[in-house]
Amino acid sequence: MKRIEVEKRSIFIGLSGSHGYGLNRPDSDYDYRGVFIAPKRFYLGFDEIEQKDSGWDEPGIFPFIDGNQDTVIYELRKILHLLEGANPNILELLWLNEYPFLSPVGQHLINHRKIFLSKKVKHTYSGYAFAQIKKIETHRKWLLNPPKSKPLPSDFGITDEAALTKDELHAFLEYLYTLIRGKIEFLEEAEELYHLLTAEIDFKGMLKQHPLTDEALEYTQKLTNSRGDFIRLLQKSQKYQIALREWNSYVSWQKNRNPARASMEKNSGFDLKHGMHCIRLLRSGLEILRTGEVFVDRRKAGDAEDLRAILKGEYSYEQVTKMADDLVAQMEEVYKESTIPHSPDSEQINDLCIELVEMQGF
């Protein structure tokens, strides 16, 4: 869809990112996030759209997003799914301080924002927080012990044959995942494991991210009726592809680092921005469990200066990780006593979706 079509059907656009958190500096970018309701053909026809995240140099209605590449406007159904799943980056959009554009339909959505709050936030906010920790640890490893050279297949014992490509690996691992899931499905006592495998944990992703262990090779060979030499090549290729992916990530990180951020990271020994966001996410999740409210603006939450201190390097890596561990422990305790629902009411959200579409009209 063209920018102007999306803007005509937008129900709100909010100012998020550092400005939303009250942590912006004079040189901070403006991050805009919004919601629009697609035209009839996207609801009744074959066309699909989930969001508009480019094309802001096209003619439009709202001058404040002219040429702004940090703008994303989500289609209503996409954002409702993300809200129901307690996505931290999306939940906060209904609690922003500033909405440069807000229609009555958008206000109706914001008025019902509490129906999306549930105990799921314990898992999503801590998950997003530890994704930040993972980035910190990866960058810290690169700072302290950078890779020396691009990995070669021979480094992993692949000499007489070509390494399996990424697509070949993923195709076989997809097949392996399907076989494992099928075997568990018919074991009555494994119902909980099957639920974990298919819903709660991304086992498919784990198979692709981690090489098969030596202990698993014989079972994998029997399960898939594969040759032993192929299974061993599969393991070696996985290790090679993982190392190659890390090398490419390292090269990209070196090439695209913000110079000021890189200097601060070098002096402090870790990525300060990732550290700040980790603590912000954990505190926000804890607040939701305790109060049933989302405090996006950290000035209102009372910890804006503390978060700024992390950004300035006033806390060490060890202090930030200890802070994160303490917050996770608090979250475990507060989770037990929290009075918010375990999960959102899907029917209520579905009804709200219908209301919003009918209010906007086609």
C-alpha cells in the first residue's frame, strides 16, 4: 500500500523509542509507531498486509514522518496478535505520552488496553531482556577475544566433500523436527512434552542453532534412515555454518557500529545501550505484574536517571548482570501473587477487533 493510503486509514501514530521512554538526547532519532485498518480487499480478498515500514518519502498526510525511516505503522490484526502475545515493544504503544495523530477509533483501542495485560509479560519481558544480555555477551566476547579469520570447512574436518549448504541443512533439520514431533504426538504420557515442542519452546529453531551432539548422532541416523557418513557431515556442516554466521555477524558489527557507541563499549567493556534496555524491560515487566499498568516513560516510573547512568557507563558489566539477576528473582516472586489474568481473553480481543473495523468502516 502507498503511504497516503496507510495514513488515511491510520487510527493512531505515537512517538516511541527514547522519546517515549523519556531518555532522549538532543541527537536522538524520532521513532514513530502506529496502527491502521486495511481496506476491504485485505479482509475479504486474497491480498495481505501486516505493516508499512518504508516509503516515507512518498507523498503523505502527516509531515512529521516525512522521510523518517524509523517509522512503522502496523495493520490492526497484526498488532492485536502481538498485543495478545504480550510483545513488550507493542504493548508500550498503548501507553505512550505523545500521539501526534489519534483518531476516535484509536482512542477506543487505547481505552481497552488493559485487556491485553496478562502474566505472559513475565516470559516475554524477561525473554526480550535476556536477548539484550545475549547481545551484550556476544559483543563483549568480540571485544575481549575477536575472531582471527574467516572459518573454512577444513577447520571442521570437512576435507573430502563439500559442506552442506544452509538450505540443505535446514531442509533436513525440518524433516528431523517433523519426525520427532510425530513420534511424541502418539505417546499419551508425553502430552506435556508435545505441547512444549509445538507451542512453548522453539525446538525447530534450537535444532537449527545448535549442532547435533555426538550422543544424538546414532539416534538421528536410525530415525531418519540416513547414512552414517551423511549424519557426521551434517554435524560438521552445522558447526561450520554456525561459525560462518558468527564471523559474518562480527564483520557486519565492526562495519556498522556507531563510532560514539563503539567508543563507549570499548571503554566500559560492554554495550551500554543493550544493558540499559535489559534493565528497563525487566523493571517494566515487574511493574505490570505488580500494578497492572505499563510505565513507558521512565521519568514517571522514577528510574530515568538510573537508566541514564547505565548509558553513561557508571555501572560495570558485573553490576548490570547482577541487577538483571535480582530483577528476575523478584519477578518470580511477584508472578505468584500477581492478580492480573494468566492470559488475555481471546474472545474479548476478537470482539474489539470487529468493533474497531466497524467504527473505521471500509
